[in-house]
Amino acid sequence: MIRCNLAEENVGLCGKPLPKDCQGAPPPVPSPSSKFLKENRIHGKAMLAATTLFIVLCFVVASMVSTQRRKKEELSIPRGRRRDELLPTHLPPESFHRFSVDSSGRGRSGSKRDSTASQPTIKNAMADLVMVNDEKGKLGLQDLMKAAAEVLGSSGVLGSAYKAVLSNGLAVVVKRMRGINRLDKDEFDAEMRRFGKLKHPNVLTPLAYHFRREEKLIVSEHMPKGSLSYVLHGTRDVVHANLNWPTRLKIIKGIARGLSYIHTEYATYEVPHGNLKSSNVLLSNNYDPLLNDYAFEPLINVTNVAQALFAYKSPEYLQYRQVSPKSDIYCLGIIIMEIMTGKFPSQYLSHGEGGIDIVQWVQLSILQNQAEELIDPEIANNAGSVDQKLQVLKIGAACAESNPHKRLDMNEIINRIEEVS
């Protein structure tokens, strides 16, 4: 009785056994198990979102790394034009056949109508291909127009090069030169005939030329091994494998002899060769080097010469806007170091991107008595002493001194290289 009375006197109490019902009661508290399931569901969604975001970020980063790697690979060898100097590509024959001329020397397009209109002038057009060296026989412009063509690359300001195989089996290279408009027809003819008289086993002599105001054709024999640059850097087949120490020494000696000959024949020129680099050294079947694209400086427009010729990358031109025969010596030094190390020089590239600053690298290593580490591993263990290889490498470094007055002269280079056997 006491307990019942206490409940009845407490007006705040409700629910059974009291007669007063509870109004607006709070909802039941969820059980611990249901609360855990709800929180676990929210946590799972958050983890899924985080995982998805992580995968997306990984994909983006991987794409960026891949793109950057491709850019670096492109910079390690010539881009676009520069790659063409190393790796030959095919050109549809009709691209080469479009080049035809009438008797006045004006170009015609490759359209069907123009091709028909030009037929009566073919006989005159053949005469427009001027022979300057007939050691490989006579050839005419019509022979070139009939030949299937393959693009070998572009030399930028100077133009493009094509390989053509004539009906008699002779393979020639035809260079379409656009940047050599400095001389009139008679002056150009005199220079080309002078080229045709050159006789040296390490100098490639042109066979013929064709003159137009807008561009010129220069025809020379095709060298089957391609350029030294291609063999060194653009292939890893048997042609590259044969670049052992005796072969590389043979190539260096041949380049030096050819350059010495050009310096004698063109002694009055401000820079006798002007464009000595590994892509302008061609290799015969026996790996005999032949210098190409030499003595062009008087032919090239003054506004284009600095962009067209490698001698104008020499320190004296970059600092004082001066070139001399010693600028060729600088270029020779770079080739020697390139052959001995197997590295692609950044000096060949327009903006110095990619490759290696071979001059600074070699000269600094010589000062630190670490030059032996620079020898290309592919020839490090070949026949021949390490001292011989270091001797040649140091000749290259001495040729590439930044001060032209400290560089070796041509006679000293020949004497020192010939001493190595």
C-alpha cells in the first residue's frame, strides 16, 4: 500500500500499472549491433571513394612519367629533323618525281596536266644536269626522275637528301639545296666544277648538279653504310658491332687526312670545311670515311650561314662572331671525342638539349685523371693499349680548346694521330 500511494502521489509518473498513459515517448534506443552496421557501411563507402581516387591519381602520375620519359628519349637523339639524320625513312617515289624543269629552269608541279605539258622539254631538261665528275658514268635528270626515291633526312636550312637507284644500278644521293642562293649561275658553276676536280680517298666528290634560282640539286655517290652518326648512335646491328678499336682509329685517321686535304685545297676560305660533324662523314663498305658538305660557306646566304654550318657553333663565333680554319679543328675534336666515347654530343643540337656536353665532360675528366673511364666500353677491351686510346682522346680534347689559339694545328694533328698504331 505504501508503494502504490507513492506512485499515485508522483504526478510525473506514467505508464502501467498506473492509469496514466505516456504521451510523446522518445523512440527506442537502437541496439549496439545495428549502430555498428550503419557506421561500418559509411566507413566502407569512404574507403571505396578513397581507393578510387588513389587509382585515378596513380594513373595520372604514370601518364605524366611516361610522357616525360618520351620527351627525354626524344632529346637524347635528334628530334624530327635530327632523328632523320640518323635513321633513313621511306619517301613515296612520286614526291621525288614532282621535281622537273623546263628549258628555262622554272619548276613544274607534279600534276597530270603539267606532267603532260613538260614532256616536249625533257630533252632540254636532261642537259640542265651538269656533270662535274664522270667517274661513275653519265647521268641525266630524266634518269633521276625515273628512279624510285627514298628520303635520307633533312639538313634544315640547306634542304633535304634523297637516295635514288638509277637504271644502271648506281645508287646516288640527290640533295635539294635551298639555302645556297648567294652565287649566280656562272659563279655556282665554277664552284661545282672545282668540287668535281677534288681527288682524295677521304673526300666525297660530287658527280653532277642542277641549277635553279630557288634551289639546286647536287648529286653524289651513295655510301652504303650511311653516316658515321647513324652507325654510332642509330643502329645496334652488325654494322655497329664492327666499330671496334682498329676500325674507329682508321675512321679518325681518315677524317683527319680528308680535313687536311680540304684545308690545303681551300686555304683561302675563311673556314675551309665549315660543316664537319658525324652526320656529314659517310662510310664506305670498308668503313673508309668520306667527308661531305664541305666548303659551302661562300655559297650560302649570309643570313643563313650561322644556322646552316656547324663551325658557327664554335666558342669563338658564339663569343666574338668570328670563324677561322681553327673552327674546323674544334669540330674535328668533337668528332674524335664522340668516336672514342660513343656519346652523342649536345653541341650538335640546336638548343643543346639532350646528348652530353662532350667537350666539358672529357676535358674535366682529363684534369681529374679519370679519362680512362670515358672510353666507350665497346672498345675498352679491344686490341690496343689503353694508353693509345687515351692518347687519341686527348688529341680530341686538345682540338676542342675554347681558345682557338690553344688548339692544335692541322699538321700537328696529323703527326700525332699517325703515331698511334
